[in-house]
Amino acid sequence: MVFPKSEHLTNAQIADYVDGLLTPAERQQVERHLQRCSVCRAEVRSHRILRRRIRRQRFRRQTRLSRMPKTGPLHF
């Protein structure tokens, strides 16, 4: 992963960073960029907030489904 100092990270790079999918070398490059780029830092924060909301929503949905009464097969 190489990018000029004047450019911003792509959405894919930010998502991979937030999801922990980068190699150690890639992660180090991204973190160096984030030290000097407030725009990308804000994007990383937004991605993290979005990921947390998605996880919470999935958990709530699973909890609701697990509380539903179990029924047998439907016959028509």
C-alpha cells in the first residue's frame, strides 16, 4: 500500500484498517498517515462508530430472534 503524502486513504484502506485486515507494514503506513491527516482520522472514527452500530444492531436482532417461541413446521 503506497500513497503520496498529499492524498487521503481510500474507503477500502480505512475499512481494512478498522477491521484489522492490514499487514503490520500496511498498518504502520496507515498510522503514519493518520498522525498528519485529520480528515482521514475523522473517517476512521466514523467507520468505527458505524461498525459498532452494526454489531449492536446484529446483537439486538439475534437476541430478539432467540426470544421468539419455537414453532413446528408450517403446514399449508
